Amino acid sequence: MKLLIRRPEQSDIQALHEFFDLVIRDTYKKEGIAELVDDQQDEWETKKQYVAMDLESQGKKKIFLVSFK
């Protein structure tokens, strides 16, 4: 099995945002804190900002990596 690790591209943004939402909601639910909706939203926004910083600075201010099979 080959695994590709790279910085995100503009075309990855929508899929990453959906992935963040899914993982954050699932994690909060499993931890028994699903009612902390504002915290989940903050976490999601932070992840979105990290990806945006990587793209805008071309990895100089923040490096965000994605992996694919």
C-alpha cells in the first residue's frame, strides 16, 4: 500500500472542511461532550484557519499535511 503525504491544494479545501466537521463532531460525541457546540465550531474554524494559512503562505507560516491512500 502506498501512502501519499503532501501539503493541501486549493482543490482539497471542501473535502478537508467536511472531514474536520465529521471528525470533530464524532470526537466530541465519543468524549461525552457533544453539547459543547460552540467549542466544536471554534475547533472547526481553527482547523480551517490552519489550512488557509498554509495555502496563503505556501507553507512558510503554517504547514498542514494531508495523506491519501
